[in-house]
Amino acid sequence: MADLNVRVGEVSLRNPVMPASGCFAIEYAEALDFNKLGALVIKSVSPKSRAGNPTPRVSEAYSGMLNAIGIPSKGLDYYRESVLPPYTRFDTPVVVSISADTVDEFADAVTKMSLPEVAVIEANISCPNLEADGMAFAMTPETTYKVVSAIRRRTHHPVWAKLTPNASHVAVVARAAEEAGADALVMGNTVLAMSIDVRTRKPKLGNVMGGLSGPAIKPIALRMVHQCYRSVRIPIIGCGGISNAHDAVEYMLAGASAVQVGTASFIDPGVMQKIIDGLVAYCEETGVKNIRDLTGQVKLDRQLSDRWLRFAQQSG
């Protein structure tokens, strides 16, 4: 049987499949054996209590969905007492995703959530930065470096920096996160988008704009994973439109060491187990002994690859 074990920095995973933050809840245990997943990524928590965005918060889109949830939160104390404990009952690494409005809030929240039962801190720096007029931290290398370095100084836990696909120079941002001390990158999050009801002439989301996720964004996210892979040496976790095992393999070939599954779980709560089973079948059919050997193995023409890399480095 194929070996699905992978490593993301210091963290060993039994397989490369895990949920994306915000697309997973403890109720999924009714459809999945959590002890068979690679990791358990919990919905982002913010240090301040927040109600989230106005309704409606979700809308269908071609090959995906739009959402503007707004990361509702009851604060860190409630999270530590009520949200986190049920996930620690399983023999699977727990990843706590943190969102914050400022660099100092991020650093303080990371300190409070660096608990023994937590395996990894995922810093959701694709969230708005109030110190930069609401622009996401990961939109620029400068703000990325500033927030990740502040987080790194406040914890010994592995830190995964979650980037945004809305950045114009993602490779430069990825390098800034690496230089600041991130142990891995999560590439990425939803693509900024909107939709309008032509009968009411009103936006379909209460927040007007939101994030597009699902199969529609997979080619974009896949390209960005490959750009990051060619630009950094730390591991990358691919995220965006993964619905089946072949999608996961594509991400690994592009450079991902592991993958996160989001929108597909809303359609089929058991899809992650199907992806794991599909990876086993793919490895057996293609003679792959260790799935980690797939990472970065997309076959590129050498001359074209070198030219593309130079272009990517020049353009970011």
C-alpha cells in the first residue's frame, strides 16, 4: 500500500489532506473519522468578539460559491474553553487559525493560543489589516514581514502563514513570509468577487463583495502554489477548489506538500475521506510508493521553465 505520510516542516501528517479553516466543524465527526485526516484546521478565531458581516453572507456562483462571513468570534477565552477541547480528543494534529486586526493583536493572540494541545498556529494574514486601511496583511511584502516576524517572536509553535490570492506579487509576499520566520505557507484563500441580482439590482451579498471559492478558482490557486514553490524553500499547503484526489495530486505536482479542502465539504461532508482513498488508488495505479515524492514534480521544458522563472522573479 502507498505511503501517504508527509511532513510540513516539523509536523508529521499521516496523509496530506486536511480541512480549510472556516469550512469545518466538530459536527463533521458524524460523516468523517477525524483520526484518518492529516490535520484538523479549526475556524479562525479573533481576539475581539465580532458578529460578522451583514446578511446575506453566502451566494451561489458558477462552479463555486461567494461568501462574506466576516469571521464571527466570541473571543479567545470562549474559544479555549468551548471550541478547542472537542478537537483535542482525536489522534490528529490540531491547527488553530488566528485572525486579527493589527500586528500587536496578532502577536498577543498567538501567545495565548500557543498551548500544548495545539500542534500548529495558522496565521490568517489574508484578513484585513486595520493599520493599512483594511488592506490584507498579505497584500504586500512589507506588511507580511512585519506581522509574521511579530508572530514568530511570540511563539515556539510551527507557524503557517495563510496568504491571499488577491496579492499582485505573490512570490515576493511568499519570500517575505519565509524570511520573517514562517515554517510553511498556506496558498491561499478566496478570490475577491461580487454578484448582483438582476431583478432587485442589489448585490447578492450583504457586504457587497466577498470571496469566491470552489472549482472556479482552482487554476488561479494552482498557479500561485507553483509560483511560491519556485520562490521559497519552506513547505506549501495548497488550497482552492479541491474536490477530488486528482485535484490534490495536481496541487502536489505544482509544489504543495499537503492540501486543504474547503467548499467541496459543504457539498459532501465525507469528501476528504474520498480524497484520501482516491490518493491511495492513484498511487497504486501509477506505481507511486511515497506520495511525498509527487511534490514539485510537474514536468516542464527546461528552457521554457528557466525563462518562466526569470519572468516570475522579475514580475513578483
